[in-house]
Amino acid sequence: MFLQHLINGLSIGSVYALITIGYNMVYGILELLNFAHGDVYALGCFVVLGLVTAGIHPIIAILGGVVSGYILNILVERFAYRSVRFSGRVTPTISAVGVAYIMRNAILKIWGPETYPMKLGFRGTQLHLGGIVVGTLQIYIFIAAISFMVIISLFLKKTKIGQGIIAISQSIPTAALLGVPVNRTISIVYGIGGALGVIGGILFCAYYDTIFVGIGFALGTLKAWMAAIIGGVGSLKGAVIGAIMLGLIESMVAGYVSTLYKDALVWLILITFILIRPQGFFPSQIAEKI
Amino acid sequence: MLAIDNLVVSYGKIDALHDMSISLEPGALTTLIGANGAGKTTLLKTISGLMKPKSGTITYEGTSLIGLEPHEIIALGIAHCPEGRRVLARQTVYENMKMGAYVRNDDEVGEDIEYFFKKFPQLEGRRHHLSGFLSGGEQQMLAICRALMSRPKILLLDEPSMGLSPVLVKEVFKIIKDIHDEGVTILLVEQNAKMALSIADKGYVLEVGRIIAEDTAANLMNSKSIQDSYLGG
Ligand SMILES: Nc1ncnc2c1ncn2[C@@H]1O[C@H](COP(=O)(O)OP(=O)(O)O)[C@@H](O)[C@H]1O
Ligand SMILES: [Mg+2]
């Protein structure tokens, strides 16, 4: 039984990880809690639903969703955040909440509040190992989360744009003086954040076979935020470890204590954690202005 | 090579530079001296595009720099080594050097880094260390080398001697002189007027946002009023 909960926790945690990596990248560069993160990826996931419903091959549909997440988040940064970038913390946060509402209402307008089945056709098979059941999808999700963490780390460390991103996260004026095109680079970070969000969101939908408007805020922004708090806000390693821990905590609480009070208990654990270790397990690698 | 005319720059309603005019001759080492708060940093930030002027012109080899972004200005060949060094503390010495070449697209960046490492063995020995752990003097050398990595035609230096011990100040000024000898046009901003004038060709004296004197460095050194106010009598 414990192993089963462990595996379930690992796989849902991996979904959260993909969502949180994008969230933490965006946080790392501007120290902005992007409250629109989940709603951007929810809209991207609905684009996938729309394309699949229109008869388009799921892989192409997912690519379409990922691209729309990339573009949407770039637009959000361009029109909602850029002009308030240097206006302290409160103004951009309000702007972000506003964008979240726009996205959410766009979804409600087009698709309504219903829950739709999300048939992507890669449920895979169930492997029975001893007493436990492992879905191949669970394995893919886990591999995807780890791979994206490695790819993003390499991108930041080894590419020119990645180094520019790290420079901006330390000091925008210094990066600008060295020749980093600040606005363009920040756009790219938002784009990547949105794209990764959609990938995480799609895996979430695939895992539960459903999609509804609530996957954005409650299951996206909030989970990413919780995972980031546990792992370390702004840190990539922190995103993955925090998210996987969150998945494990949820799965253990649901398995051993109560499904009904799962969310309440998880919040209680989180709040306790914030009180004990507010900086998370891995204080940011790319945030922290000098 | 660089001509600044009637420049006015302000923070909100308060003008920090009033009607300022300065020109840099090709290959010359020009220094701008002035007390803390005179407006030296504001001038450099405006040249490199970090601040937008209220009015006036900045012309570099015939092109106006007004309205250009900092990354466009460094790409034209003007590098700004900022006050307080501003090394990227979370990146290694090597990565900082590479960042200096961000606007370059040639394949000689690695060679250039090795060239500077050979010249400054202290940096070489710490190439994979995070820059935040370097000493003040090492950070200053890194900041200067990093600015040179863009292969600039004009180098803007903002108080490179600030916070360094007298021995290191001497060393930094020697480096600046070497860069000058290699033909780079330099605008050196300093509070340490004596040292700055001793290596410069030409000097400007800035007082609360206005140029109050402009002459060859030698003449400024010999001027009674400059001696009284800036060279410790
Ligand atoms: N960010 C700022 N906001 C408002 N005033 C500033 C700012 N930076 C500098 N100033 C003011 O502009 C004037 C010139 O400053 P600065 O260019 O930094 O002088 P310097 O480099 O010669 O010490 C000073 O009066 C300073 O107080
Ligand atoms: Mg200054």
C-alpha cells in the first residue's frame, strides 16, 4: 500500500513539477508571483481540447497548445506586466490577478464551466508489479519532469540566452549594459514558462482524463505556488523537489488520513512549513537581486 | 568621436545635468572629475542608454544615440563599466567574461578571455569561482576586462578606484593607461582627481550638474583653483 501511494505521489508530483518549473523561471527573472500562470496554461489546455475535438491528431493538438501557451504568456508579459515592471510588487500582482480573470472568463465564455473528458489516447497500460499498479503514463510523466528540469538547467547554463536570463535575474541594468536585450529576453522566459505550464497541464488532464476551467487556478497557480514555497521560490531544483514532495504529501494524506480533508491537511502542512523554513529547501539559484 | 551637446537629464522634476556639453576625441583619455553627487554617474548612464535625457544630443561617429536601448549602444562599440563594479555574483569569472562578449558573434571570444587571463593571472586562477567571492580589487579587474570583452571603441569607466587600497588604485590606473595605449578611447569618471588627471589627456570638471572647467589635463593640474578644490591644495 505504501509503495502504491509513493508511486501515485511521485507521478502527480511530477505533473506539479512541470507546472512549477515554468512558474519558478518567471519568478526567478522578475520576482513576480505570476497569478496568471495557471490560467494561461488552462487556456492552452483548452486549445488542445478544441483541436482534438476538431479531429486533429493529439500530438499536433498538444504542440498547438504548447505554442499557444508560449504566445499567451508573452502577450501577458507584454501588455500586463511590462509597463508596471518597476512599480514595486503590489501593482504587478494586481495586474496578474486581472489577467487571470480575463483568461478564466475567456474559457468560461467559450467552453463554459463543464468538465470535459480529455481523450488524448496515451493512457498507456497498467503494469502490475507485485501488489502495486503502475501506469505507463505515470512513468512517462516522471521521465518528462526530470528531462525538462535537465533541459532547462542546461539551457540556462550553456546557452547565450540562458546566461542572459541569469544575468537579468541578478540585475537588469547590469545585464543591459553588457548587451542583453532585456525586453526580448524576458519575453522568452515568459514564453518558456507558459509552454512548460501547458505541458504540465496536459499531463494533468491526461492523468485524470478530464479538463475543466478550475485546473488553472486551484490546480495550477496554487499548486505551483505551494511547491515553490516548499522547494524554494525561483529555484529549478526547488521546483522539482518541492512539487514531488507536494505530490507525495497529498497522496499519503489521501491514502492514510482522509480524502475528504486532503486539501485542508495539505494547507496545514504547508503553513507549518512556511513558519519553520520560509526560504524553502533550495533558496533560489536565479533569483535574489544583488 | 563622441559629442554631447546641451544635455539635460533629470530625476523626476530635479535636473541632475544642466546643459552639458562634452566631446571625446578618438584615442584620447578624457577624464571627468567632480565631487560625490555632481552628476558623473548620471552622465555615463545617459550615454549608455540606461537613462533617457530630457533634451540635448549625443552623437557617436555621426549617429545619434538618443532613444537607443543599452544593448544597441554597446553593439555600436561603447562599453560602460559601471560604478561599484557590478560583477554578476552568481556567475563564474569565466561566465562574466563571456557575458562581456554578449554582443559579439565571432568565434574569438575564448581566445580573448585567455588573453585577459594571461594578463591578469589572479583572474585566471579563479576562472571557475563565483565572482561574488572575489576580492574588491579582483572584482574591479574583472569588471574592466568584462567591459573590454565587447571590443569597444569607447570605454566608459565609472570610479574604478572606488573602495580600493592605495596599492590597488595604482594598479588599476596602470591598467587604464595600458588600455589607452592600445588605442581605446576612454572617458574616465573619478573622484580621485589627482590620479585621473595624471594619466588623462584632457579633463572636465563637473560641479552640481554643470561643467565649470575644461582643459588639457596638464593645465587643470596646474590651475590654482582646481588644486585648491580637487587636488588637496
Ligand atoms: N535614482 C535617483 N533618484 C533621484 N536622484 C538621484 C538618483 N541618482 C542620483 N540622483 C541625484 O542626482 C545627482 C547626481 O548623482 P550622480 O550622477 O550619482 O553623481 P556622482 O556620480 O557624480 O556622484 C545627485 O544629486 C543625486 O542625489
Ligand atoms: Mg557616481
